[in-house]
Amino acid sequence: MLFIGLLGIGSLQAQTPQELQSWLPQIAGWTISGEPEVFGPDNLYNRINGAAPLFLENNFKEMTSFVYTQGEDYITIQAYRHATPVDAFGMYASERSSDLTFFPIGGEAQGDQMGLYCFAGAMYLKIEANNESETIGETIRTIADSLCRKIDPNADYPALFASFPTEYRVPHSESYSASNYLGHEFLKSVYTCDYEFFGNRVQGFLIDAGNAENAKLMLKRYLELTKQQNLLAGKRFVIKDRYNGTILCMRSGQYIAGVFSEDGAYPDENMLFDYIEDYLENLE
């Protein structure tokens, strides 16, 4: 019952810069100024410098920037298009902040009176102002809500998360790593969610390797990296990762599921393995 589900996600048609511009709402007292700026993978660093590699890691395709102006105030929209809705969600989740307020805009949004960050379809939106006020905050949320409804009126978390267990689940901890999970380049397409129980916080993860052979090779590479090749014939894997501590996992078909704890503490390893095994059996 733990950390696995079936994924049913289709890519939405990519929005062009011109289409996005046509979807910008008219806001009384504000002017949409000039032509949009467009950046691709080769020149995104010109706009966001050191942040570009993380976007590229999340299969970034194109960013279109628009500006609303009102006197000396301005609101900038950065609309990042990714390869899939899952990639856009992953980018959004990687930049979540516990200091911001959540709003029911798009698949999820968070922000304050000076900015808002949300995702819808294959787009990740960052909307920021140069000034802070209740009125500007409301304007930002109006722009975001209008755009998200145009991009994908049914935007939500990737469907797989609906089948992650809800008991002990930490709200807003869901995330996705296109690659480099736990710092390992070969751990790709990883869905995660945090749980807190028995005084311990652990991260449940699911890797969708695409097919059973890829899953076997991924697990084999991890065990070889940690010099534990003798475990390959096993069913329950306790991986001793020198950089991340102890990782508990199992494999079924194309999936690898397990738990990771930053402090290496697990309330009951056998209990966790039983949960993982029960859920894997439900997939068969």
C-alpha cells in the first residue's frame, strides 16, 4: 500500500509565445508592454544565470517573458514550458518555500503580495512584482488564475500521487526528479512524498523505469556503485549509500519503490518492507 501507483498522464499541446500572449487578461489600469521575450535551452542562462541548469534538468523547452506596467510599478511573468506536465510540476515542486501561502490556482500555487508561483499543463509560471501591496497581490493572482485556466482548466498533481497513502503524509511534500535523485544521475523519473510517523520522517519514492529490463539495470547499477553486487539475487534491498545512508527498496516489473531517511533512522524496517511488498503485489 505504500509509494506506488499507476501513472496516467498525457502531454498537453505546447503553447506558443503568441498564444500565451493572447491569453493574458486585461487588467484595469495596467498595460501589457511590448513584445514578449523568448528564451530557449541555449540562452536561458542570459536571463536567470545560475538557476538555468535545474530548469534544463527538468526538460525545459522555452521561456516566454511578459510585463504589465502601471506607472512605476511592474509585474513580470516568466512562463516556462517543459516537455511534459510532470516536468513542469517537478520544477515547481523544487522551488516550493515554506514561507509562502498556498492558493487554489492551477495545479497548485504559492505566493505572497509580491509574487506567485504555479503550474498548469506543461507550464511553470513565475509572476513577480517590483512592489508589494494587497492590490498588487490580488492582481498577480488574477493574472495567474486566468492564464492557468487557459493553459489547462483541469490542472492537478501528476495522477500517480493520488494513489500514494494519505495516512501520515506530509502536506505539500510531493515532488518529482527527472534525474539525479539522491545525487545519482542514473536514478530517473522518481516520484516522492514525505511521511512522518513514530517520530520519524521518511521519504517514500517510486521510480518508473519504463520497463522491467531498465528497472533491473538501474538497480544493478546502484548496487554495483555501493559495492553490494551480492544482493542482486535478493528481493528486499537494503542499500548502504555512503552519501545518503541506508535506502530500503524493492522492485516489481518496471517499478522500484522504497523509502529514504535523511538521518538513516527507520521506525521498523520489516514493517516498511511489508507495506512496499503489499503494494507492489497490487500492481501485478
